[in-house]
Amino acid sequence: MIMNGTIGNHRGDATRIAAKLAVWFAGLAVASAAFAHVFPQKQEPGAGATVASPAQVRVIFDGPLEAAFSSLTVTDASGKQVNTQKAAVDEHQPALIAVPLPPLAAGHYTVHWVAVASDGHRTHGDYAFNVK
């Protein structure tokens, strides 16, 4: 077809558009997978905080957690686990996990967390706080 003195190639145009769309959708899929992981947004006690003995540790994540596979444990300076009860994801706020604590002596404590997003992606980490 001749348009304005140039030869238009509709098949070539369609192929270029299809290729651009395929690249765009592939980028969208990669971006969606990257956002599937959940990470802490707020910790109580906070990282690096010095507090009186807390009754519990709470961590709020940026997305819902899979309760069966997510966990929190708290260890003392020697690495001994101090929480005797299992952590639980809040059924009304599925981005929140908490673990009750016994009274803690003054010292350095580390919170170890494992977060499994509702789509199965797993992240983990730790942070420390001090009891005065």
C-alpha cells in the first residue's frame, strides 16, 4: 500500500507492536514477582531499641503472611531461645505476627523472623534490641 509517498507495511507494524507488548508484559511479570516477597515495616520493640522487658514481640509486614510457615523466635546473647510459646499471625491483621515473651532479664536479644507471603515467597532476617 502506498501512503503519502511511502510504502506502509501493516504486517511489520503489527509485528513491532506485538514485540513491544511482549516485552512490556514480561517486565510486568518480573516486577510482580519482585513485589511478592514481604518485608518488615514496623517492629515492637524496634531494632536497636533499649526497653523495659516487653510482654511480646510484634512485627508488621508489608503484606499478608502465610500463618503455617511464618515464625518469630527470640534469643538471648548466648543464642538460647527465650520464647516458650509459638508465634502467631493475627487472624484480623494477616500482616502482623507476634510472639509472647516471659519476663526478660537485662541484656541483648535478637529477633529471628521468617515470613512466607500468601503466594509462597519466603524471606527471613533478624534484628536486635536491648532490655534495661
